[in-house]
Amino acid sequence: MNLNVVYFAWLRERIGEPSEMVETNAATVADLIKELRTREERYDLAFSDLDAVRVAVDQTLTDFDAPLDNAREVAFFPPMTGG
């Protein structure tokens, strides 16, 4: 499957891309992260502390166990703060 993977804030800075199309067989977000981390050091660094990463699948906040069946977009971003 092809997914549009979007990176925000410091994740975008570490990876060096705002978004990219990724061909994957990942069943869950966690599987996708494992695949990305093996690509290059910059991905491994970006996903080294998953406590500091949030995810949305097709613009719905979810967790790393979320399935990717029929997903079109996965977005990664730091925790949001209010103010």
C-alpha cells in the first residue's frame, strides 16, 4: 500500500522532509515506525523516543497499535500543549 506520511515540528526537522509517499506492507502504525527506523539514521533518531511522538491516521488521533487498513495518510507530531 502507498501512504502519505507527514512529519511536523522537530520530526520534520530531523527527517528533513515535510511529507513523503511510502510504500509499505505495515499492518499497524507501530509496524510502519519499525520500517521507517530501518531506512536511515535520521528516521531512527526521529523515532527514538516514542513517548514524545503522537500519531494521526487519516486525520484522526490514534495510538501506535492502530491498523493501517485502507489508510491514506499517517501524520507524526510532538504532543500538543494548550495555552
